[in-house]
Amino acid sequence: MAKVSPEGAEAFETDFWKDANLRKAWDDIVPGEPRKTLAYTLTKEAIELYCKSVGEDHPIYFDEAYAKTTRYGGLIAPPSIHILLMFSCTPADDWMRSPGTVNAGQSWSYNLPARPGDVIRLEARALDKFIKRERLFVVHDNVFFNQRNEVICSGRGWTIRPV
Amino acid sequence: MTTTFENLNPGDSIDGPQFAVSRESIRLFCDASLDYNPLHLDDDYMKGSFGKTNFGGIIMHGMNNFGLISRMLTDWAYPRGAIHRRLETRWVKPVRPGDTIQPTGIVKSKQVTKSSRWVLIDVMVRNQTGEKVATGEAMLEFPNE
């Protein structure tokens, strides 16, 4: 499978089997231990592609002149842009990419919108791991910041790890 | 009638957009989210079992549900002067190519705090046969003017 190169970003490895042996399995994940993360510049193009994938068509994401008239004063990304940020702010050996990782649920709180041009960083860790009905769970805990160190959003997710 | 915090009531409903799920829509979500987990791409891989689960074929990203619910909430909130502040979801059933899903919301309660006003909304996503595929809860803020 080919790599994709979002504008302004290094080539993103789309083959999640590659480097799979470098990723931590459930047994190796230490709750509380920080995950490696990467800074990522969010582009208008990346926002537009994300919007297209879920049918977002509100002008506040596309129309600069309109967006200037709103309380936000300019273009913003949809709150759920953290779905993209989770992968763009983590390296290829991050265990969230392990093939077979099943997402059981997530909760997110939104403080400020992300905007095109923001340089976004992530602080992330496994918060908890447990076994329930013979399934191996890990809870991940994440906070995204903009270039002014303001919190964009914070969230947590429950994943079932591949056996 | 224009919706305001004052005239919102428990039981008021919000209808979200219908969304037709296809291999192409799932692939587009891979490209947009950079989530290329083979759960969403590889039919052969999906014939196997995942511990206690067997899906039988590729499935839509759970976060595609999340994105649709979020779209419903913001499209409802922006014209009413409200702000989407929180969303919590659980995935109940897998969604597959060929399904059509639709998020909905029902106002559960309102609360006024020291400096703002809040609405709690129960959210869910159903498929074309009415089965719940995702459930959750959202919180919207109506800032004091």
C-alpha cells in the first residue's frame, strides 16, 4: 500500500502491518507511561478532506469571509478533527496502530477549536488496562494543544487489543 | 420558533444526517483520518477472529459514527448560538458497507451553573433496520449573552 503525503507533513505509512512488531502488545503497555508524539501542522486541505469524509458542509469550515462574521473570527476545524490528529500526532510504532485494535468507545471534551495553520501537539498515555469477558482492554488518555499551549480538546478511549 | 435555552425541553429531538456506508466511504475515512487499520480495508484479515469477536468482513470506523454525531450537534448548535462541549460514545454493533446510518439526539436535561448554561443530550446512531449501532451522551453550552 502506498504512503500518503498530506501537505506539510512527512509521508504517512498507510500499511499498518509494517513495523507491527515494534508496537507494544497489551502485556507491554504500562499505564501512566507517556506515548511518543509528533507535532503536526493542521492544513485547510486536511480539514476539508476530513469534512468530506463525514459530510460536514457548514461554511465555518470552508468560507473565510463567513467565518470572520462568527464568534470564532475565522475558519475552524470541526471539533471531531481529533480523529485525524490522533494518527497525525503519533509515530508509526504507536500501539494505537496495531492491526486489529478495536475501538469500544471514546469521550472527548472541547475547549477551543483547532484552526488551519495550527501547530498541534499531543500529550498521551495509556491510563489503564484491564481484562473483561476475556478481552484485553487499554484505556488511552489524550490532550491536544495548539502552538500557544492552549488546550484544544482532551479525551479518552477504550480499546480492545488484538490477541 | 427559534430555539433558545429557555424554550428547550427534555424530550425535544434532533435529527442528524443520513449517511450511506460503502467501501468507498470507508476508504475515504481512512484517507481523512489516517486510520488504515485493516479492520476497515482487508476482507481476508476480517475473516479471522479477534479474540472473542468475529466480524466476517470489513467494518466502518467507530469514529465515523462519532464524526456524524458531532456533525449533527454542531449543525444544530451553531445557528442557536450554542457550543458543542462534550461527546461520549460507545459502539454497540458493527456497521458494514451497504448500511445506511443516521444519528439522532434527545434533550435529556438542562442545567445552569455559576457562569453558563448547559444542555445534556442523549445521542444514538441507528442503521437502516432501526438497530442501535452507537449510543452516547453529549453536552452543549449556551453561553450567557
